[in-house]
Amino acid sequence: MKKQILFSSMLLLGALASQGQQTQEWKGKVAKNASESLPYKLEFNKAAPEGAPNVVLILLDDVGYGAISTFGGLINTPNLDTLANNGLRYTNFHTTGICSPTRAALLTGRNHHSVGMGLFPPPFIYADFPGYNGYIQPENGTVAEVLQANGYSTYQVGKWHLTPGSEYSDLGPFLRWPSGKGFDHNLSFLGGATDQYKLDLVEDNQHVKTDGSHLNKLLTDKSISYITKQKAIAPNKPFFLYYATGAAHAPHQVAKEWSDKYKGKFDAGWDVYRETVFANQKKLGVIPANAKLPDRNSFLHAWKDLSPEEKKVNARFMEVYAGFLEYTDFEIGRLIAHLKTTGQFDNTAFFVIVGDNGASKEGTEYGVTTQNPNVTSGVTNALTREDYKKFIQSEYDKIGGKEVISSANYPLGWAQATNTPFKLWKQDANAEGGTHNPLIFSYSKAISEKGGIRNQYGHVIDIYPTILDLTGIQQPEKIKNINQKPLHGNSLAYAIKDKNAPSTHTQQYYTIFGNRAIVKDGWKASAAHHPNPLDLASYLGETKPVFVNNADNDVWELYNLNEDFNERNDLAKKYPEKLKELKALYDQEAEKYNIYPLIDIEYYIKQNIKTTAEQKK
């Protein structure tokens, strides 16, 4: 009998653990006699609020503001178009500027440095300081944990990038795997990127092998499987699905049937692309009518000045990128279609964040296929510029295929083009081009103005409280009996009904690799930090890295985003007192959120050199 009771107790404890229930205080009274005791019922299987919607949170990777057709780009995304046309386009939404920090801020509702994710989890770019150690602690619980404890089934598919490398094995620990952060089930890759066919995936708490299908297909298949099983068992229980694609992060890989749809579509080049998309964005109303297009970055060549061979290979890079993104949209469309055919679409709130940062500059000047231009290949020195240019031209048929390396990416010129209308790109947290991403919100029960535009300021930390608003769930003081730190974001739900409501999120810092900015009431002070990746890139062995790491030497700029949304007019000399005020505010935020010390590329390189030397000893 005792064994049976013990076994039953173990089953109960296991069920509670799997449901992510918070430890509850028993408030009854115990006396020797039952007649003198007072029972108190603990609520172990808390139901979601009546009528609470399903929530689908979609996060794309490395996609700039001017890529997809939904925001004026030349890449067809009909399913995202449909969501936006029946929902809302948020035009003033922001990310942190790079992968892990954005994901940490999104799921915790807190600024990334304050949860230890100033850069990446170790052994990637991290540092042993509070803002950069890369270990999200339990006091910074996720929105999935809250939903899980309040009657939701919770699922995650795709990119995770929040687990330290020392915890990748099937032995765990699993505290920082999706299962440890509030997800009942997951199909994920734990790192920052994976080959789209030769996949390194985990399902729940173990690594799994796949059948060679493209990652996009597997993510949608698994999402549909999760939802189908859940609705068969508990049809009235809502679900939360965090669908984080590998697209369009490197490696860019897609079947030719998708990339060939764009044959010849980009032959006019990146300069024409920028002009065309800029005009489209004005027509859609997703940028101001009086906006002006920034000049092409001085590092980039004009398309007209490229040789015919260069134009041919560069156009192919963009054809592959476009096919990759359109195929991603297709798979998202399959998920949407499933929800429609099963009658769940109308009770599902969709958040689609188009990019965890701006377009990626990691393809450098000529793009990357099967060989990285800055890495030796059986020779003493990296390839020269001319050698690499010839090499890339010889790789035309391999672009987008299964042979490419993990860093396979398009050239920098396309990164600026798909970032239209902004300057700069991913990693540049000082610039809107690094942090300004589209947000699509669709929920038929909450939206009366279909296809509306919302210009209120938003940030990834605002999604968590917005989800709580829509579901009617309160943020708990404790999660699993651990006191929680306050959320930093503000709900965006107020803007759903009132397009003219003033922004409630009026102050926000940005910092990645020492590139930094502070926004207050539409004024923005920003500083590009040096050295940055472009400073340090050898550019095929022709320049030497320059180490000039001193934050006090960085030049600050000042912009009035209320009148100059894409940072064309630096007002630092005109309004020095405003700049001084904002720089002081940044220092206050740095102390509050553990931003200092500024960890940059130089620090990382020196740490790597030190670690390598120690390993050789």
C-alpha cells in the first residue's frame, strides 16, 4: 500500500513539474482531529481565463525592414501580407540589434543586459560580468512559464540560442533549454544557426535525427502535430506557440524551385532595389510621406560600376535570399491554413516580428558560399580580394545549395538594400538599421480597423506584457516559488483600438558590441563604437585590424526621430545640451541594467587569444 501511495505521489509531482505549476502556499489548518482541522484546496490544474485566445509568436531571423512585400519589399510574402491586411502593421517597432539579446528580451519582457544576455551565451561572445554572462536566471521568468502555469499548452519550434554550450548535451542541465523555460514541448536548434538540411535539432530534452527535409517544413509539420494532438485531448485549452525560424539567417539554403522564381528579378541591382522599395513603402504608409532615402553606404560600390560577372553572381545571391524568405512565408501559410480549417484562426492572436535585428552584414563585400574569405584554406594567408572575387564567380551554381558552409550569406550591398529605408545593419545598435523591424499583429476578435497602421513606439520587451493583456493573465510575483524581477516593457494593446494614442514606451537604451544609443521622447543620442566587425575584417588580407577600444573616443550623434525617423540629420552640434542630457541618461541606464563594461569585438578577440594560448599550454 505504501509503495502504491508513493508511486501515486511521484506521478502527481511529475505532472505538476510538467505543467510548470508554481509552488503554492497551503492555507488550511491541521489539528489532531479532522473535525478540528480546516482543509484548503490547492489549485493544481489552473484553467486559462474564459475566452483566452491562442497565441502564435513568430520571429524571423536577419530580415531588414525593406525585405518582404508586407512592408514594401520585393520579396513575395503573401501569407504575411494577408495577416497584415486583416490586422495591423506596427511601423515603429524595435529589436535589440542581434540574435540572443533580442530573444532573451522578447521572452522575459526585460532588457537583455538585465537578464545577463548583453551578447551571447558562452562559449560564444560573452564575458564574466553581470550583463554578459549569458545565463538567464529563474528570477527572470518567461512569458511561456506564466502562460503554462495559467492553463496554456506551450510549444516552441526553431531557433533558441539561449542555452550555454556547456549545457547542450542530452545530460543537460535543462534549466536553460526550452523545457526549462516554460515550454511543454519543443523542436529546436540550441545554437545561433544550423544547416537547413543537415540539422542539429533537439526535441524536448534530447537530440534527434531528421529525414533530410528542409528546416522550414519540419517546423511547420511539428507545430501542426503539437496543435492537433492538444486539441484532440483538450479542445477548449488554448495554446502558445513560439515559432522561431532559421530564415533568413545564414546559411541561405533553399530548393531551386523557390530561388528560380526570382531569376532576373534583381538584375537591376541594389541601388534600383532601394529606390523601388522606398517608393513602395511610401505608398503603403509604412514610412513618412516626406521621407528621404539615405545615401548608399560609402563602403559599397554602385551597381553600375560592377563588372558583368560581378553583377551576375551578386544577383544570384539575392535570388536565393528571396526564395528562402518566400518559402518561409509558404510554410507559415501552411500553419495558418491548418488553424483556419480547424476553426481556430479567429481565436488566435498572431505576433509576427520580421527579424530579430536588421539585415546581416556578415556576408561581407562579396558574399559567402563554400569558403569564408577571411579564413585560410590550406595556405598561409587569407585569399586576396581579386582571388576571392574570382572564386565567388566560380561558385555561381552552388549559391543556396546543400554544399555551402554555415556562414553562407549574401553580399553587404543587399543587406543595405533590404534594410531600406535605414542606414547600417545588424549589430549596429546605434542605428535604426540595426534595430528597427516590422511587427505584424493579427487577431480578428480584437481588430476593427483591418489593414491599419500603428506608429506608436514599441520594443521586443513590450510583447510579453501585451500577451498578458490579451489573455487576461496577471504577471505573478513568483514563478515556481521564485520571486520575479519587474518587467521592463509596456503593453502595446492600447494602440490596437486607438491609432492616435500617444506612445507609452518613451525611453529605451540599445547596446551591442559597444555600439549604443538612448531614445527619450523621440530624441535619440547614439555612438558607433570602434573597433567594429568592419574595422576588424581583414578584407582578404589587405588591411590590418585596428584596436582602438576606448568608449570615450566614440563620437556621439543626435537625432530627432519625430521629424527624422531614419537618421539623416545629425543635430549634435546644434543642440549640445540635449546631447549632454541624453548621454547622462544613458549612463544612468547603464548602471541600472548592467550595461557596463562595454564588451566589444576587441575584448572577444583578446579573450579568444588568451584562451587559445592557455589551451596550448
